[in-house]
Amino acid sequence: MRIFRRFNNLPIEKKLLLVSVIPILTLAVLSIITFNSVQTFSRDEDRLNQVYHVQTTAADYLRLVVDLETGFRGFVLTLQPKFLNPYHAAKQRVLEVGRTLAHMVEHDQEQHAEILKTQALVQTLMEDKDRLIEQAKQGHADEALEYIESGAGRRLMLSIREEIARFDKREGEVLRQTLERTSKDRGFLLTVIVGGGSLALIPMVFVIRLLAQSIAGPLVSLAKSVENRPGGPVPEVQVLDRGDEIGDLTRVMHEMSQQIREFIGQIQTSEAALRNLNIDLSNSESKYRGIVDNAPFGIFTAKDGRIIFCNRQNWRLAGHDPDHSLDPERIWDAIHSVDRDQVSDAFSKATTQQVPFENVFRFVHPDGTTHKVLSRAVPIRDGQGSGSLYQGFNVDITAFEQMKEKLSRTERLATLGQVAAGIAHEIRNPLVGIGSTTSLLMEDFPPEDAKRQDLQTILQETRRLDRIVTQIVEYARPRDIVPGSFEMAALVEETLDLVRHSAGKKRLNLTVSFPPDLPALEADRDQIKQVVLNVIQNSIEALEEYGDIRIEALEELRDGHRGLLTTIQDNGKGINPEDLPRIFDPFFTMGKRRGTGLGLAICRNIIEEHGGNVRADSQAGVGTAISIWLPLTLQPQPAMSA
């Protein structure tokens, strides 16, 4: 009893040191024995893995020998060179696998000798077959056929199979012995772990009981007294007469309980007021969050030039899912690459000068669509007059810009329609008279007369003017869409038949790549054919000799509508970046001697009247790609032009 009292008065650190010596020694001895057992077991597993790899490699070796025989027989019987490909592949691999297999079993003299014998048989097999293949290539296949019919190759293959079978049988015996040894080692390891663990429990139980009586017991009694709280909300802690840390703990807790009682009264007086304040703050925050999250425009906050907050609509404008948490700075990546630098510079300048920010730029969505945005932000100043925060708003003005563009194009269409009507009436009739008169005058001059050549020039230019008048009227007039269902692949083939002669003059390579399961298209077949023909003719004119034109199509979903995307790509001289945005404008040409600049403009009108769109991508010196997207189900739009 006196010894136990002295033990209680010792510091906890010394108690733990004294009671841990026996368990530590026990665990050390157990760990050494366990380590040796684990090492032995690991070596057994390594041997099992080696046997497995040897058996796998032997099976691969036999399969390659079979491939040699199969390739040889296929060539000899058909004299088709394609059967030599697997033969040569197997021949190259069988030597490598044979050397690997010999190296893997070089520690086993019997197995090593067996595999060397097999390699010699395989070498003989390959030499016979190489000789017979060469004779067959030279037109003397009789000996090879006799070789097959006599069964010489089959007997050699049978010998190889028997050698490999004996090899596998010895490896199987090695595997059986290794498994038996592994089972014994596993049993010994389990015995060491279970038995040693049981022996280690005895000193551990003694140590735990000693610690429970000296440390855990008093602590549990102290915890129970705190739970019962005999002194009210703050318990009255009984001081223990001990010289260790537990005695010191009871004395400190007794003093702390006295101090806590004094502070509880002060806390209770302010608790009600704080609870009411939190309720008001929570209601205000919920109201603000609801307004911000459901606002029909983008809201963002910036601090020190960095975006720190975006509401849900702002993420939608940028093409991101608002339910996925992202770094607000990622909003810059969604800005169109052409606009990004100027927007960043303008925003940096505004934040530096602490002035309002306003800009118009484009967000690019992952599907390639763009949304035009009006962005405004103002500095928020604190009580000292400094403005480190910016509160901004992004408004989608895409629909407004589209409506503005449609209105402008409609106005131009009305003007152009009046002009076209006047041209058709006032110019075409005189042109007919000029052409007819010129044709009559040409009959009065012999072919070698220079004046006849001048008259021929007048006639050609008259016809060119008539063609320009026809295209202007075609461009300005509204079109009636006659819908029908057809296969785009068939339409492209028909169009290529019309241009093969002109493409053949330049020795162009025309490639068509259409999936077999491409759905049918509902549209005006003649109008779509006119578009495809115009684009292909432009590509032919842009190419030099031996150029390439590739036509591809695939199904693509846009804005919830299934559609067909057809791309016509060439590797011609390409279009300069400054000209690319204007190629669909009327009367815009890029040096075509007899072009009117209305072909692509008419194509755009036709595609947009079908509810689709057309886009051009080009790089000078590399080539041009025209992409035409049409909905599978016809969605006619109001006629637009200009």
C-alpha cells in the first residue's frame, strides 16, 4: 500500500516510463521474429511470381512458333504476301522470347538445357521454312507443298510441343514445391503473430491495470463529479491530496470553477441581445443572397483588381455550370481571346484610377457560341475615402445586337430590292439590245479582223453585266423554300459530279468522309445544292495544281436542336485575317477577275433562311474551311439579306 502511494505521487512521465519497459521488450522480441518470418514469406512469393512468369513466357513462346507455322502454310498454299506479315513478326519475336526464357531459367540446369534444345528445334524449323519461302517466291512452290504434305513440319512442331510440355511439367513441380513451402511459412507466420500477440497481452494487461489504478481511476472519478455538477452549471471540483499532476489538476480546476461562475452571469445578460442580432443578420443575409442569386444579370465583385465573387447568372453568361464551385478569376478565361487583353487593360486602368469601368466584350461558351456582354463596375469607397472594392454588373446584349443587326439588314434589303427592280428594268433591256446588235455586227467581219475581237469583248462584258444583274436580283428577292427529305452524302456526290471536270484540270484530290449512320436532312434540296456547289467552286479556284479538298459531315446538337454540320476544307492560299469577317458581305471580292461578290452572300441567306448558320475559318497560306450547320428538321426564318 505504501509502494502504491509512492507510485501515485510520482510524475506521470516517470510512471509511464516505469510501466513501459516490459511491454517494449516483449514487442521488440516479437517484432524480430515476425520480421524474419515475413522475409521468408516474401521470398516464397517472389519465387511463385518467377514461376508464373516462366510459364507465361513459355506459353507465349509456343504461340509464336504456331504463328510461324500458320503464316508459312498460308503463304505456301495461297502465295499471297500478306500471310508473310504474321510470319516475319512471329520470327522476330520468337528469338527474343526464347532468349528471355533461357535467361529466366539459367539457374536450373535441367530446365535451361531443355529450353536450349527447344530453341535448336525452332531454329531448324525457321531455317527450313525460310528456304522454302524463298523458293516459293521464285515460283518453285512444289518443294514447299511436298514439305507440308509429307508432315515434316508437323513432326518438328510435335517435337517442339513435347519439349515445351516437359518444360511446363518441371515448372509445375517447382510450383507445387514452392506452394507447399509457402503454406508452411504462412502457418509459422500466423503462429508467431497469434502466439506472440497473446504473450504480449500478459504484460500489457498488467501495465493497463496499474495505470488504471493510478491515473485512469482518479480521472474517471473527477469526470463523474463534473458530470453530476453538484455546484450547478459550473461543478464544484474536489481537491485530491496527491503530489502528481492529477492532484495539481484538481486544485487548478477548483480555482477555475470559481472564476467561471463570475463570468457566467455577465454572459447570460448579453446572450438574449446577441441572439436577436444574429436572427436579424441571418434574415438580411438570406434576403441579399436570394436577390443576388436570382438576379437576371451577372453580378461580380473585384478587390485589388482580382475577381472575388460571381453570382449564378454571371457564371451562366460565361458558359459555366453555377452549381460547380470555381475560382472567380476563371471568368477571364471565358472572355473571347480577341477581347480579353483590351478588357483586362481597361479594367486595370479603371481600378488604378479609381473611376467607373464600362466595356463591351464577348463570352465564348464551351460549345463555341458567343454572347455579347455590356459590363459596368463602380468603386465602393469606405469611410476613409479609399476604394479597394469594385461592384460590377454584366448584362447579356446578344439578343439586342442580333435584333439591331436584323433591323439594319432588313432596311438594306428593302433598299437593295428597289435598286434590283430598277436594274432589272432599266439595264437588262438595253443589255439585250447591245448583245443582239453586237452579235449581228460580228457577222460582218472576218475572224481575223481585229474589230471582230473588239466586238467579242463587248459581247462578253455584256453577258457579264447581265449575270451581275441576275445575281443582284437573286440576292434581293425572297425565296420560297420547298422542303424535302434527302441524304447529304448523295447531294454532295451529285455536286462533285458537276465539278469533276474543272477539278480534274488542276489534278485536285477530292475526299468525302461521311459516317454511315448520318440522319437525313429536311430542307430545300436545290437551294442547299446551290450552296455546296458555290463553296466547292470557290475552293477549286483557290487551289493550285495537286491541291486537296476534303468534305466531312457529322451530327451536332446546338441550342437543343439536332443538326448536321458539313465542313468543306481546302489547303489553298487561305484568306487574310482582315478580309475574313467580310467574305459573306455582298459585293466583296478578293481579286477574282470576274467575280461579283454575291456568291457567299447568297449562300449565307439560304442557310439562315433554313434556320442554320455558316462560318468560315481560314489561315493565310494554310487553307480555308467553310462550316455549314443545318437543323435536321426545317426551321425557316424570316428572309434576311444584305
